[in-house]
Amino acid sequence: MDLKTNTIAGWVLGACGAALGLAIAGGMIFHGERPEKMGYAIEGVEEAGAGGAPEVAIASLLPTADAAKGAEVFKKCAACHTINQGGANGIGPNLYHTLGEPIGQGKGGFAFTDALKAVGGNWDFEKMDAWLRSPRKFAPGTKMTFAGLANAEDRANLLVYLNAQGSNMPLPAAPAAAAAGGDAAPEAVQNVTDDVRGETGAVANTGTPASGAPSVDPQAAIEGEKSPVK
């Protein structure tokens, strides 16, 4: 092997060694550990669900809920539940005449979990709404695997549909809506109504002229026009 070939081989080996060294050094400086939290925090942006609007009271949605739409929502439940009168239990219990019944009892001997039995009371609209929103939060330890319905209107529609299947309970009274701004707006309107300066003529003379400002008294202006020019 001649000198030229040895020189070229030396340069190649040197370049490879330098590249390897840079790769090792870069790996030590910029190591690629998985971050504890993926993504980048953006100031001023809250995480989803944090500080959001308060949950709408289900009683305020029930008067305008649609049982026909609720029947469509129930299709998500039909894989585990029947709802016809006398229907057989499946993976879940038959749901005919469920609203108003004791929670976790009856239903032809269906094997309810102890977690659901422990809730106690009867199925009313509020409890059923909470169950439909998140079964696992309503009864921790339940074997119900359905994640829940996040949309309040879907739950309201489903509730009136369930109620029409043998229960026919009266709808709860809708909560009274608080006036926006409290009493501030009515008080402000009353203040304007009671203000004796509401008439234009009275308003024109209530201000105090600034020091050195000319008089704006209408009568003074008239008398000035009558006076001869000197």
C-alpha cells in the first residue's frame, strides 16, 4: 500500500473517529429522556375541563328534552340492556320501569354489585343523570364499563325516554334562574327614574362652570343682546 493510500485511509479513519466523538458528546449533552408530561405548557391556557363552566342542572333541560332523540341515544345502551316490558336481563338489567325503583334491587334477581347497592335510595332524575354521566364516579367499584354520556342534552333526552318506559314520573321543577348582575341593574334603572334632573331644562343648569368660564345663563345672554355696544 503506497503513501497516498495510507494518507487517504488515515483521513477517513480520523473523520469517522471525529464523528463518533461528536455523537457521543452530543448524546451526553442532549440526552433524550421521556418528559414526565408530554407537550409544552402554554401560559394562559388551562387544561381541558379545568375551570370550565359549571354543569347545567338537568332539571332545567328536562322540560324541552325529546324522548324520540332519547330513543336514539338509547341505542348505545341496547348492547347490554333491554327496555321492553317483561324483557329479559342481559349483560345489564332490563330497564323497563326503572325510574322510581330502589337502586340496585329487583329486576328479576339481576346480580347488582355491592357498590351500586350501597348507594341506597330510589332512582330519581338527579341520581340517574349522575349515573349516566359517570357510572364509575357515581358508584365506585361498579362493574358497569360504560364510560358515560358527557353531553347534558343527550342525558336529558335519554332520561325522558327512560321515564316514558313504564315510570311516567312527574318532571322535577326547573331551578329558578338568577338574574344576571343581581339587583345592580334594577337599582340603576330605579336611580335614573327617581333622579329629579331627568328633565332637559333642569339638567342644563346643574353643572358648576369652571373658573374663568363664560356664563351660559340663557337670561344673561338675552340681556346682553339688548345692551348697546360700547
